[in-house]
Amino acid sequence: MSVVPPPTVLRVTRSLVKPGRRVELARVRARRAEALADARWPRPSIALTSLTGPDEMWRLTGYEAFEAWNEDLETSRRMPVLASLLELLDQQEGDLLQESREVTAVYHPEISYQPDFDWAHMRFLDVITIQLRPGHHAEYLQNRKLVMDAHQRAALDEHILIYTVSSGWRSGTYLVLRPLRALGDLDLMEEMHGKRYGEILGDDNRKRVIELFAAAVEREEEEYFAVDNRASHVTAAWAGSDPGYWLARADGHAVAPGR
């Protein structure tokens, strides 16, 4: 996959797993990915399993606009065999979940940092969920702009994509996504945000960043997720730089090349 801008609209399917049912759920989700691959479904979706926090499985699907999501719904209606199979798998999946939630979020390029990333290299995802105090969006945006300016001046080697929830979850919720090639990237991030970065940010800006964060943020939560490649559905073009990882099926065979 060539490096491309992040999707404008991100659909997040959040599923809380019943105790002891994660393995079964992973199998159902792998069958879902295989059904999409067999149908040559053109829209990639990435499956994630939690490493920290609640026992959750997420699925991320990106769209260039809400209209593209509508087009997918119309395409599904024209494929009744696939639609019926997915409905059956959804029912099986539902029996293994405590709850499931569909969320949409919209990309904020002005407060993201080096967002272009070859997602075929991602193996883990760091997700920071920010819930704002009502009426304090302006302070949070100021906080992010100060932080992003310091990142740019320090030329930090990381990728930060920020989305704000538009539907399906509490208003005023931001998702900060940091794709990782390995968990060791978290060690590198700690080093990057050390003494040199602090000097570039400066004492006055550091104080201002803390004040703005305290004024704007009601709650912050960070979770680590691992990619589940067998439950993910991608096209051959998307997997371009690492097809061996992304196109492996649960039965050991490769996924049939898609568009």
C-alpha cells in the first residue's frame, strides 16, 4: 500500500467480549474476513484486539466521505448471498459479546501530526480517548496546536491521527490514534518526548499546555491494541508492502487477490 492520507470518516465497531469467549469470537471474525475476501469486497477493515483495558475487539473501516459508506450499503444490497452470510456471522458474533457499539468519527488534519503512514506496517495501535468538558473545545484545540507545533520543530518520528466522534458515542470525545510497527515503538516515544523535546516546547508553553488540558479535559484513557490480521479484510493493493502478513487466512491459505 502506498502512503495515503487518513480517511476523512472512520467507522469504529467496538465489541466487549464475554468472559472466556475471545477465541471463539476471533474464529467467527476470521470467517467474516474470508467471506469478504471471497466476494472481492473492495473496502478494507482492520481488526484489533485489546492488550490493555477491557477485553474488547475493534474493527476500523475508513471512508473518504459518508457518501462512500452509503455506497457500501447499496453494494451490499446487490449481493444477497454475501449479505445473508454476514448477517448469520453477525448473529453468531452477537452471542459472544456483552455489548457492541458502532461509532463514527471525523478526521482533524489541523491537529494531527505526520498522519501519512503505510498501514501495511502496523502491528499495534495506541488509542487515547479524550472526553472534553462541555463547552471547552477551544481550550483543547489550543492545547493540541501547541503540542503539534513542538512536535514539528523537534521533528519527532511518530504518527498521530486525531478524530472527533460524530455519532454513536458521547459528544466531545476525541480519539488520538498512534499506529505502531512494534511495541518497542512505545519505548522510542518515551525517549523522543524527553529532555530535547521539553527544551523545544519551553517552560512557558509547557505550563500553558497543562493549564489548557486541565481546563478542557474531563477524562483521558489510553489503551493498546494488537492487529488481528486473520480477522482483518484488506485488498491486495492495500497489503502491497506486506502481503504475506495481511493476506494469510485462518486455514493457512492465502486470500484470493482483491482489487
